[in-house]
Amino acid sequence: MSIEIANVGKRFGGFVALDDVSVSIPAGQLTALLGPSGGGKSTLLRIIAGLERADTGRVEIDGVDATSLPPQKRNVGFVFQHYAAFKHLSVRRNVAFGLEIRKRPKADIRNRVDELLALVHLEQFADRLPSQLSGGQRQRMALARALAVEPTVLLLDEPFGALDAKVRKELRDWLRRLHDEVHVTTVFVTHDQEEALEVADEIVVINEGRVEQIGPPDELYDRPANDFVMRFLGPVTQLGGLLVRPHDLQIHAGDGKPAAVPGRITRITRVGFEIRIEVTTNAGQVVAVTLTRNEFLALGLHDRASVHLTVAPDSPTVATTSRPRASASASLAASR
Amino acid sequence: MTSAVLAPDGPAANRRSARGGLPLTPVSGLGLGVAMLWFSLLVLIPLAAVVVTASQGGWGGLWQTVTNEQTAAAIRLTVGTAALVTLVNIVMGTLIAWVLVRDRFAGKRALEILIDVPFALPTIVAGLVLLSLYGPDSPLGVNVANTRAAVFLAFLFVTLPFIVRTVQPVLAELDPEIEEAAASLGASRLTTFRRIILPSLTPAIAAGAALSFARGISEYGSLVLLSGNLPMRTEVASVRILSSIENDNPDSAAAVAVVLLTISFAVIVVLDLVQRRVVRRG
């Protein structure tokens, strides 16, 4: 049940939402479309679902060309950020909706709905109205409703975006476990890099309508293709012309090795187990370094101390000049 | 597993319903008192007075008045036409509301305002407009003066805004994602309308229909000029009530009023029941 997206482009008036995007989403996996708001990831998801039509390019679902199929014919399950619950129908009727309009026998519908309600832990709420459920429960209902029609692919658009942090984290773990049980090809959109890193098998980073990088979470984190991916996946700081993660910097008290960058500690902040140190290099650059409490105590550092900085071996780094964004978009404009 | 969070809240937890009554605070007690007094002065006492007047001649008298050939014909015409007009409004009003909310076209703002004209126009002015348009000197060549069509037309004119105005805000509030969800579950446009949109609109349609019907059976000003008030043919209940009073027969006027009142009330109750059914069935 793979999804092939080839050279898809989409404009809204003068705004380019997607620019020649090609992605192949493998069958049976949990794939995250990750990127900042307005970057085009939701548009891509809606194009896969048929809720939006691509201006150019092709969409293939499970080997079938779906480019011009209406959403009704694509057999995709879609889960919306704001649940899109059918407010006048009970939880049971919401979940049964797709089966009812397919005119399945009543007994079959009943069994299938019972099964799904058990899967999403809503058995006790079958006869409630959506308005009587919490946000997390509503989203699980929406998920059961989407799964009821046995979709070829399951698409989730910022599924946890409207929930508070705690419920969000729980649902995210739960989605991962659910996926391990159900194994339906799943694509979810998120702007939360932690969510993507934690849940997804594969991440597609999308920014300004283009794909920046595709790969498993570890690969993206350890080998970011460019400064955007590096910046988007976690905190970064700049040392000379290199982007590096603050926890990948090593700090040495006093005189260091020849390759080390000398500087002076200008600020120390403690946040729980983490110590954040600001070092101003002799060249005047402000560099952020994070240490654990134990490392910090072992080094015996204090404010105004002179130190040397090195990048820990095998740490991911990206040259800040690796791809100047302004010229990239300029060449894009020229090609049109 | 996050079972602690996923566990049921228990049926009791969410059911702190307001039914049955908590003791009122002094302020809400005062509020309730004022509301009841106001309602009584304006509605309950006059209504009771009408019922009392009507029953002065006993039930027999009331029955006799109502079954009087001319009166019965007037009531039949009024109720029948109001019902028919309401049915037309249910379809047309919903359609106009749909067009106003979902479509973009030149002159939409103007139409928005024009919809309210029948509301805003004094009914006798509406009657005058209708007479000049559809009367003997009609510039359109359509003359419905002194026919039942005149009554129908007048009712249609004055009741037009009710369903449009009740449905429009509800339709505007409907989340487009709900329709997209239905589509992705395989529902055609028609199924989505019937199973998802219509049930959401039903309470508004029912409310509008009740208003439209009630306005219809009470209509006077807009039709007196055009309908000719011909006994047994185009005379409506309100005209009949007026002529009873002019003939110094307030009991008979009150009897007709009670019948209209009862029918109005019954229609409102029936519409509410129908509405609940439709919503539940989805």
C-alpha cells in the first residue's frame, strides 16, 4: 500500500504551496511529514487524500493512479486536527458512518464497530455524543471512524495539535502502538520535531514547498542534509562557520589543544539536570554549550573562566554556507 | 499503557445535569421572577382572557361558531395555505440560505439586505406592493386579485425571510472539514447533504418553519387588499375575526382565535418532535 508522489506542484493564487515534490512513502510504515507551518506539508497530505487537487504531477496509491480520483474513491482514512466529528451522531454512529453508507449488513457493522471501539478504548462511550467526550477521546473516535472502512492508507493532519501537552504525549505513544498492531500505511503531518523523531519510521522534512530531506529519524538527526534540517530537528549553535548541537561541544578549562577555539564563559544557567553555558569566543562569537550537571561539576567551571571549545568527534555539523537560502529561491524564481 | 487516562470517567462523572434543580441564588431568583411576570403580563394573561371569552358560550357555543360554514372555510384556507407556504419556504429558504453562504456572486450584499425587506416592510405596504404588481392593473399581466392565489402569494411574501435567516448562520458555522471527513469516508455529495448537513440544519429549519407558519396564519395586512376577502373563497381567519368583532360578536372572534392558537401550538410541538427525530436518525 505504498504511496508514490511524483513532481507534484500546487499554487494558491500567487503562493507556491508545493514546488515539484516527489516522495515515495513505503508500505506499512509510519511516515511523518515534518516542517514549519505554511511549508506545504498539510497541502501534500490533502492532495494524497484527494481533498485538494494538484496543479501538476501524479499521485499513486497502492500502484493505482489516483491523481484525478475524488476523495470518495481513494479509500483513504483521514483524521483532522479538529476532529471533524459528526456532532449529531453518537460515537458508535460516527464510527459506523463509512460502513453504513457502504450498505454493509447491520450485524457486520455492529461487530466491526465494537472491535474498533475496543481498539481505541471507547467501548464505554459508544452511546455518547462527541460533545460529551474530551479532546483526546474525540480524536480516538475520529481515528476509529477512519479505520472502520479499512483504508489503504491512513492520513493524519496534525492529529494531536489541538490537545494539551500531556494528552498529546500519551496519544503519540498510543498511536505508535496502534500502528504496530494495525500495520496500515500511515502518514501524519506534524510541526513538532520531537513527535516526528519519537513516533515515525521515516521522516520527510518539507519546507517552503520543497522536500529538504527524507530518511529515518536517526539518519536525519545524525546526518542532516543541510542547515535547515539541522536547525529544525533540534537546538543548534554556531562555532566559527559550523552549525553544531550545543551538547556536541566539548568544553575544556584553561589552555586547550591547538585546534580548540579559545573564549570566556559569559553566562551559566541551570535548567534541572541541564547546564546551559554561554561562551564568548575571542573572536566575539557567542556560542551555546550544554552539559549535564555531573560534567559541569567535574570540570569545575565558573563565570568569567577562560575555556577552550572543540566539537566532539563524529558529531553532526553543517557548514552555515552549505546552502544560502536567498540564492536558492532566486534560482527557483529564475527557472519559472 | 496509558490506561489511567484512557479509562472511562464513569457514567456519573459527566452527568451533573442541571435537571431537577439546584436552589436558586437570590439574583437568579429575582431574574426568574421578572421574566415570569413579564411573560405573564404580555402572553399568558391575554391568552387566558381569550380562552375565557371563547368559552363563555360553553363548549357547544364554541363548536358551533367554529363549524359555521363560513368560519370553517376561512380556517381551512388559512391553515392549509400557511402549511403549503411553509413547505415551500423549507425548500426555498434553505436553498437561498445555501446560496448566500456558499456561493460568491456579484450583488450578494444587496441580496442579503433585500431578503429582510418583507420583515421590514409594514404589511399593508406589502399588500399595496402586491396589489400593484399582481392586481387588476398588473404591469406583468398577472392578475390574481380576488383569488386564493393572492392569499398564497401574500403569505409567501411575508414569510420568506424566516427560514433563510434561521438557517443562514447555522450553515455559515458548519465546519467544512466535516464534509471532507464524510467525503473521505466514501459519502457522495448527496449523502453528505442528507446524512450530515441536513441534520445539522434541521433545528434551524424547524424553528424557521414554526415562525413562518405562525406568521402565515396570523397574516392580515398584506392580503386584505389583494384577496378581496370573499366569504367561502378568499376570506382568511384574521379577516373573519375582525368581521366578527365589527358585528359585535366578540365570543365568536375569540373562538376562532382559540382555534388558531391551538393549531399554532400543535404545529410548534409537532415541528419540534420531527426535528428531534431527524437529528437523532442522522
